[in-house]
Amino acid sequence: MRIISILTNELFLEKTKLENELERVINDKTKTTDNVVSESLILVNKLASTNESIKTLQTYLNKEEKQN
């Protein structure tokens, strides 16, 4: 169960870091619009992937819990 906690914590930490980075990029007035859009899209894709990983892990855990 400890591994599950580590995985969960790492995924939520990654999500938080990506959200903070996205906010920083969006609010950075020194970057051009093209740079902001480009970097934001990359971060949004990473965030979507991380969210999907969290959802997958939770689904797996729920399935395991029901079987036990």
C-alpha cells in the first residue's frame, strides 16, 4: 500500500507543479503571444496526461478494493 501512496502523491505533486507552471507562463509579460501559446499547449497536454494517469490509478484502486 505504501507504493500506492507514493504513486498518488507523485501524480498530485506533478499536477500541482504543472498547474503552477502554466499559470506562470500565461502571466509572463516578457514572452510573445506565440511563445505563451506554444508553451501553454505543451503544459496543458502534460497536465491532461497527468490527470488521466490519476484517473486510471483511482479506477484501478477502486477495482482492486471491490475485489478484496
